[in-house]
Amino acid sequence: MVTPDPSVWQSVEDREKLAKELDGEGIHRILTGHRWRCLVPSRMKCWDQNVGWVAGGICRTVARGLGVDPHVGWVKDAERECSDLSAKDVDVILASGSPFVAFRLARNLSDRLRRPYVLDYRDPWTGNPHARRPPRPATIREEAGLLQGSAAVTVVSPSWGADLDRRYGVGLKCHVVTNGYDSSEMAAVQPYDFGHHAFVYTGNFYPPRRVLSPFMAALKCLNEPSSETSQEWYFHYYGAQEGHVREQAAHFGLTDRVVLHGKVPRHEALSAVKGASLAVAIVSIEEEVSPDISGMVPAKIFEAIGLGTPVLLIAPSGSDATAVTAPTGLVTSFTATDSRGIASYLKAVIRGQRHRSDNVEAFSWVTIGRKLDAVLRQAMSSHGHVQSDGRELEARR
């Protein structure tokens, strides 16, 4: 695994834990530097580059205007640290994006080592709906070239795969490998005791698509005297965008029904989700959306599934998030216009409606790892390279 050294990150709590887990599994890490860290200040330290926060802001503004990937400074450092690798050390190269400079590194290593590379899309690249501006033509050409040279491609949803095929003709070498959850991590989570029915949302919003208004409209229906819900309930938000929640709560007259917790450590957020009556996830409140939006399946849904917590999902009709997770029986989906339907469902949850839990293990990292393992083996076979010693190839997140 090639990754920046933990010393260059702003926060290393989770990364140190991950490092210990990787070491425990015998996974070798190649630690690298990262030049131009001022381009990614929220994640990386930039002070050792003698660039202050203001100067760094100028650099980031210029870089965005030029369409420069903020992680571009990583590739050269990573190539230097990988210079001792030889073909006998590598069977196949897996690059996961974002950041998508990892794809460029994979191709460069593939050219030098004569080993196949596989591109793993955890997010859209040139089709990212949250991008501030359209991609440069040069970036689109780079993505096309990288896809053409790859032995296989993985995406997290069918819509993203279909979109890549439409734009670049990836065909049968594209495979759906969804996100998932760590069974051992989820099993260790202790549920928080709210003492009432808690509807929990964790993470960010992305106006105007991913906002709270449809859910708040449903809560307003639930809060009406005629709703006949005698048991106590509150909406709990864990995240950094408290302003949006306050604004929505005030607009719908629900200030006294909302509890703001701010941004909390991951284990606290997971504890809240496990103790909740319901986890809330939103893909988009818009009905007419692009494949990049319809193909979004928020990772928090899989974690809630792993925790055994029912999920209320607001998504467009035909969303991959609905289709992919429906077989578990834990995810109930509504469109943004169905506030009354959402309110009725919330009433049923408060009254004790139970959810079946089927096929949950299909999204554990163990199962997902097996799927990825099969893709990597196929890539090796199509490239004419087979492990000489018969070792089992382990695919892990």
C-alpha cells in the first residue's frame, strides 16, 4: 500500500489505528511525502513548506482556476519511494480514487513494472456533481487514456458504470464493487441511550441537492397535534453544518425538536446511529438528476446496515441507493415530494414497526473483498500474469 506518511496529516487518530490494523494483517506500507500540501490544508500540514494560511489560500484559488488536482504534489514523492519495487514484488496494481492522481501513479508504475493496473472509482472524477466548475478537456482526455490502458475498472454503483461505458466505452471490464462496512468495527460499537425516539443524521449537506427540507416537512407533519404520536422524539444532527440545520428547523417551527451535537469523533457518531430509532440519508431532493447523482450510494447507509439500524432514504426514483440496499430490508426509500409518506413511516417507527434484516453480510468488507479479489485475479489473467507461487491474493480495504 502506497500512502502519505501520517506525519504530514493534520489529524492522525484514525490513520494510526488503520496503520496498526494493516501491520497486523501483514500489509506492507510504503510511506511517502506530499509536496504542495498548502493545496489541501484541511487534511495536511502546510507550515513546514513556509507557506502561511493566507498564502496557501491564494495558491488554492489559483490551482482551482487552473483545474489543478490539489493532490498533484504526491505523485513524484510516491514514485521516488516506489523506485525499489521490481516486477517480482507486484502482481497487480490497484489505484483507488479520489484522489485521482493515484490513477496516474498506477499507470506510471504499470509502465515501469509491466504489471496490469485496476482503477477503483469510489467517487466520480470528471463527472463529479459537487465540482465547482466543469473539468478541463485535458483532464477528460487523461481519464480516457487511463481507462483505456487499465486491465479493469470498479465502480460503487451500476449508474456510474453505465456512465463510464457511455462516455469512454469501458464495456465488460467495468465491475460494480459497492462500499460496505467493517463487521468487527460495527460489532464493537456500543449504542447511545437517547431515552427517546431519535432520528439521526450524520455528515454533510450539499445544497441545493442534498438538503433537509423534505425531511423537516415530514417532521412538521409529525409534530402536529393531530398526528397522535404520544411518545417523545427528537432529530439529532452530528456534523459541521449546524447552520443549515438551524435554518431549516426555524423555517419549519421545529427548533425545540432538534438537537445539535456538532462534529464528533467517528466512534461517537457510530454510537449515535446504533442507538437511534432511525438513521436518515439523503441522495438528492431533485427528481431529474444525472447518472452521477442517481449512482450515489452514501457510505453511511452501509454503516447503518452493519449496525442493524433502519434507514430512511430520500432519493430520486430509480436511484441506485434504493436498488442496491433494498434487499437488506433495512432501507426504506421515499422521494423528496412524499413528505406525508415519510411522516406516516416515522409514525410507524415510533409505534414499534419492526424491520426484517436480510442479506446484511453481502455488504461486509469480507464479502466485498472477495468480489474485488475476483476482479484483480481476472485482471492478472487477462494480462497474462499469474502468481508463480500459488499464493492467494488478498483484496482488502
